[in-house]
Amino acid sequence: MLCLMAMAQQKPAESAKTDPGTQPPAKKTDPAAKQDDNLLFTSKVQEVVLPVTVRDPKTGKFVSNLTAADFRVLDEGKAQRISVFNHAEKQPIVVGFLVDQSSDVRIHWDKFREAVKELIWTLLPGDPRYSGYLIQYNTKAELLVNTTTDSDKLSSVVDKMKPSVGAALFDAIYRACTDRALVKGEPYEPRRIIIIIGDGRDNASQKTLGEVLELAKRNQVTIYAMSTQNFGFDNPDDDALQALANQTGGHVEYPLNKLYADVSGYLSQPSDDGNYALTVGTGGYASEISSGIVKAVAGLAGEITTQYVIRYTPDIDPKTAGKDFRKIKVDIPSIPFLRPITRDGYYPDPIRKPTVQ
């Protein structure tokens, strides 16, 4: 240990070189967030964080009575020893709210604005263990509010946002991973989460889907989304939204997709205006939209706050030591019909230094 301490004192400059590049935290930050200006994103994976969701396949409800002994973690096929297992009701998180401000959200923006605020208030209850930041994206991605524990600061800015044109989603994810003030303890406690409020469309980014997916995985970020896709419209960009969520262990909510499943007469009993039992602009139509969004908010917040969090230090089989990306599988051998949802793998090597814009 004395040798390690001596090495640390003799080579500070060398240590700094191996840290991943990231934009320096903003000078004006929220004191309540307890930011450390010297914090950088983790340069090498020493411990893997796996937020795991388990649902009953028949009911769709969360399974919340499992223990560490029920889970098995396979890293490139080799079983791992779980070092930390947490299933507390509330766990420290830092959440990035990435909000689409393109013309696609204009029609229902008043409803989605309230949804964003509800997510903020739910996930940032005023406890210093929970913090968040706000990025809007249209023709470019802008960090509107840096990392803070103050939910009112975030919600007040959301009130002032107005949709315009363009959608730079991938650049927004890039900024979330490189250009904000960090909280001490990331990505372990708090763990990193991004929530996208958008439909997955991107027509203005300099970054690509592949680039930001890799960056998110290297930074152990879990991505969720609330799709703003309107009912009855085809969305060719949904695959991108699904890839971002599924490969990082999150999921996508579709509040406007099945609004009328329980409405008698919709698409089966034609009205005077055609097949629509609820006419656009009526109270019934608006009520269905609001209900769908409320359910989506509950679905996202519920999963984030009820996940199992597993951590392990990789015990790597020498035969697979050279892999750039290591695949992970989590299962529950004693209850094989349960299929845990988590990230698909991780990058063990240092994070590449991002290009200066």
C-alpha cells in the first residue's frame, strides 16, 4: 500500500492523461448538488452496475421479492460473484431529461410539458441523493439546466420551452454523457439515467446512433424514453429509440399509441365523422391523451424506483480477455420463466476522449 501511495504522489500528470476526456463542469452549479470540479467520467470499468427489472410475464407487474441468491450473472458466459445487491425502495440517481423540441411535439406539447414536470417532481423529491439536468434538442442540443437537486429550477425552465424545428437527439445524448457537472459517486451511487421525451427522430446531429450507444454503455447509463409518436402515425425512427433503451437496460413507453383500446366504438362503430368515436378537440379526446401520458409517467418512474441493482467486479475468463465489448446475461435459475431486463453488456477499456466541438 505504501508503494501504491508513493506511485500516486509521483505521477499525478500521468494519471490525468488516462482519465477520459469530458467537458469541464459549468462554473455556476447548484451548491446543493455538492459537485466536485475534479470529477471525470470513469476511465476504466472496475465494477459493473446492472439495474435489473423483473416483471411477471402474465400480469406485467414488478416482481419485488427476490434476493441476491436468486440471480445469476454471466459475463461472456462465466458466472460472476455479486458484490453489491440493492433493492431499496429509493436509490440515489442522477437523471438527464432530454426533451424533443422539434415540430413533431408541437400538437401535444402542453400535455408532454406537464409529463416532463411530473417526472422531474417524482424523481427529484428534494433529497440531496437525487439530482437531474435538462437538455432540449431541436436543430442543436442545449444544456438548459446543469446538474441540480432543485426540481423547481428544472420545472420552471420547462415551462418556458417552445417547440421549433430540427431534432438533434444523438447530440443531446452525447452532451448528457460528456458535458455536465458530475455528482460524487457516479455511476455507482448515484447511478446514471437518461429519459428521452421524443419519438427517436434525428435529422440534425453530428453524432451517430452507434457512437452515442457506445458512449452510453461505456458510461454505464440506462436510457428510458417516453415516445411522442402520435396515434395512427407510422414512425420509422422508433427502431433507434428501441435500440437506445433495450441495449442499455431501459424501456420505451408509448402513451399515445393505444389510447382507445378501452373506448367502446372506436374503429368499430362509425360515427358521422367516420370511424372516430372521439373527435379531435373534444373533451373525451383530450382526456384519453392525458390518461395515456399519466400512465406512461407512472410506468417510467415506477420501474426506475423499483429496480434491483446488482454490482460485480468482472472475473474474466482468460479465453475472452481480449474482447472490446463484453456481453452480459442475467437470469433467475430457480424461476426460469422470469426474464430479467438489463443492459446487454459493457466496454471494459478506457472511454475515448470526445472530440472538441
